[in-house]
Amino acid sequence: MKDHDVVVIGGGSTGCSVLYHLAKMGVKQPLLVDMAPQLASGQTSRSTALVRTHYSSEILTRMALLSYRFFKDFGRQLPGHTAGYVETGLIVGADEASVPPLLENAAMHKRVGIDSRIMKPEEMASSQIEPMLNTAEFSLFAYEPNAGYAEPSTTAASFASAAVQLGASVLTGSRATKIERATSSGENGYSVHTTEGLVQCRNVVIATGVWSRPLFAQMGIDVPIKVSRHPVAIFGRPARYQGNRPVIFDFPRSAYYKPEGNELFFAGSLAPDLDASGEESDPDSYNEGISYEEAAGFSESAAAALPTMAEAGTYRRGYAGLYDNTPDQNPIVDELSENGYPGVYCVVGLSGHGFKLSPEFGRIVSSLIVQGKFPDYDVSVFKLRRFKDGRPLGGKYRVSTIA
Ligand SMILES: Cc1cc2nc3c(=O)[nH]c(=O)nc-3n(C[C@H](O)[C@H](O)[C@H](O)COP(=O)(O)OP(=O)(O)OC[C@H]3O[C@@H](n4cnc5c(N)ncnc54)[C@H](O)[C@@H]3O)c2cc1C
């Protein structure tokens, strides 16, 4: 294989966005390799792909807001391409313990420029935002109208296709097995060994999600990523609950609900124990289906929060995906120079909330590679060494992915 300036390993939403942003910034012929026969067939294809700005740390909130704006403007940013973004709004329903952080977060969101409205249960009940919602178990709500969901595989494919139009190359069916310092291509060059041959390059970007640990281990780096299984149940909505409806975070029942399209309804988990104490999963061999108990649990939660689902909702099917969790459930975005690999970058450990941030991941990494810095905000908080240094990026809620 011929030489490339930059090789991106992993063709999910992260790697494809990085590839696009590299090509847009003028990198000549960046190459993306993915071991699967098709792009976006990793966790991106299993994502519920919510695009929201409700976060509890300011830096993630800012990144989510910039990424949200990118999704809204996707067709103009990447002419002829789509992310399939649908705006629905998001209702964050807090239990008693989450009221203080909800209030703090909403105040921070306002400061950052997000339209976030605090509503008492009686205000939510009398509003027309979601007339089907049973507000009984909730203590307080934050409502953000500027949120929704995108089509995750389409988004990744759009990034890749726009990158190819700008001169990038994509090689699927090719697993990267080793990254090593290359003597032939200068001091900072690398050889990326793949099942399809060797590629020489100046920079490498690792965007391999739940499959990251072996690649890091081969470089002698112990990356703290725990792979955890997350089931999702899909229901049909009754006639009176169809059409475009807000996404709901249900903290009392540790669940989220995503009404999709006209009549589908996805239910997923916000339970912290799935990530903290749940069993470690093997990304190449795990239960990709959903158990009876899991489906029944989601049925019960959905029925309690939205009684119309109990009356006439129908169970359709389910599946399970994987999160690449870090100990603080926040991404690792870093150049691995401290580990002896200057010029090798990683965007991994996205902990179940990395899809929506993909536009910013692409902007950050391409800028670090091309300009040697990312001037817009301080991304050093995402460094790998924060775990060793005891400086994790904390979230404020007990529910997991709302980092
Ligand atoms: C059920 C579920 C729901 C989710 N909901 C949301 C949500 O609502 N909002 C949100 O923002 N995020 C959500 N996420 C998280 C989000 O989907 C992920 O963070 C994001 O899609 C990860 O993208 P990625 O490109 O990093 O990883 P992936 O999409 O997994 O891509 C990694 C790619 O790397 C390739 N690869 C791995 N190792 C190698 C190798 N050695 N050589 C070559 N190729 C390799 C794989 O084939 C794969 O294509 C959810 C995730 C799941 C599972």
C-alpha cells in the first residue's frame, strides 16, 4: 500500500468525522482503514444517536452545542449529504436526588447559550410538550427544545463520502494489527501493519471504540476502557402517541425513551450499574439480543412514564450494543507522546455518548494534527493521564451517560 500523511483506524462516526475534517483542512489523501466489510458497522450502527446538549460539565456542554449546530447545518456543511437529523426536543425528568444538579446544570446551560427551561411537574403536565407523559414520579424537569436524533450510519457514511470527494481514501475489510515507529519515513513516521499490508504515515488516529484495548496493549499502553453491554427495546406506539415527539430522560426509572419516526419507540437504560458493576463484555462475542427480563423491564418503565404505551403499545424487537466506558465516563482525546508515540492520536472511551460529539471530535483532532493545537477551548482535560493523576472529569448525576 502507498504512503499516506495520516491513517485513521476505525470507520465509525468518530473516525469518519476525523477523516472528513482532515481532508477539509487540506491533508493530502488521508486514509481510513476499518476491519469490517462496511463502514459504521461497529457501535455507531447500534446507537440511538440522540443529539442533545444537556451535560453536566461545561466543556462537554460547549462541545455538544457546537456539534448540535453542525448536525442542524449538516447539509450546508457537507453539500449533497445528510445526517438524517430530526429535531424533537428533550425532556429531562429528574428524581429528588437529581434536582440540585439539574438546577445547577440548567443555569450553566443558559450561560453557555442553550435554551433550557426548568419546569415543575404541574407545569409540564399542563404544557403541550408531551401530553402523554405521566409526571407523577418526577420532581422537576428541564426541557430543551433544541435536541433530537440523527441517523448514525448515514452520518458516518456522509462524513466518509464527503472526505473521499476531497481526496481521502477508505479501505474496509482491513484490520490494523500493529502501530510501530518507522525508521524509513523520518523521525516521527509510523508503520501501520494491517491485514491488507503495511502503510507508512506521519500521523495515526485511533478511533476504534470498544475494540481499542488490543491496539493500545500492542503499544504497551494500558487504556482504562471497560466494555459494557446496553440493551435497547423497540416498541410500536399507539395511534394517539404517534408523530414527532420529544425524547425523554426518565431518571426515576433510570431509562430513556426515544420516539423515532412516526410510530417507533426505543427504550434504553441510564442505570449506572450496567457500566460500573456490570459484567465486562467481549466485543467479538456477546449477547447481541435482548432478554425477556430486559424487555419486560423497559415495558414496565415505559408504561409507567407513558401510560398510553401500557394501553396499546406493542413490543417489536430488541438488541444490545456496547459502550467503551472510561472510569469517569468521558472520552479520551489525546496525542500519545507521553507514552512514546508522538503524532499518534486517539479518540476512544466515548462511554455511550460519543455519537453526538463526532463533529467536534473531527474538528479537534484535525486541528491538533494540522495546526499543532486546538485553539477554541482547552481539550487537555480529556488526556489519558487524568486517570493516573487522579483528575477525573466528573459528572453530576447518578445516571451514567449524562456525564
Ligand atoms: C445502544 C447504544 C446507544 C447509544 N446512544 C447514543 C446516543 O443517544 N447519543 C450519543 O451521542 N451516543 C450514543 N451511543 C454511543 C455512540 O454510538 C458511540 O460513542 C459512537 O457511535 C462510537 O463511535 P466510534 O466511531 O468511536 O466507534 P464504532 O462505531 O464502534 O467504530 C469503531 C470502528 O473501528 C473499527 N475497528 C476497531 N478495531 C479496528 C482495528 N484494529 N483495525 C481496523 N478497524 C478497527 C470497527 O470495525 C468499527 O467500525 C450509543 C451507543 C450504544 C451502543
